[in-house]
Amino acid sequence: QIAEGWTALNALLADGAAGHAEIAAACVWRFVQEAHPGLTDPATLPRLAELSRRLEATEPFRRIQQPFIAPA
């Protein structure tokens, strides 16, 4: 189900767009990549991976970024 959801979202993303939905998707993408490494393959979801990379390079994302710390 997760893979199918990511695939559908990847297909819906427009190149260059960055509204609220895209920002939320990039945040969730980052969380999943850190909290569940290996669950998704960025190579199979190029639009989502590129959107996340592009948004994370912006000043607002860099300023508020926090690394994921797994519960003990």
C-alpha cells in the first residue's frame, strides 16, 4: 500500500510546482527515508525524490530541519 501510494503521488507531481501539498509531501518523504530506510527507493520515484531534494535545499527547510531520532 505504501509503495502504491508513493507511485500515485509521484505521478501527480507537476515539475516545478511547490504549493502546500508538495511541501507536505517532501516533509513526509524525508521522514519515511529517515525513519524507515530502505522502505522506498528514490530511483523509482524520481519526481518525488527531486522535489524533496529541491525543497530541502531552500533556506526555510535548512533552517528548520531536525534529524530523526528513533524512540528508544
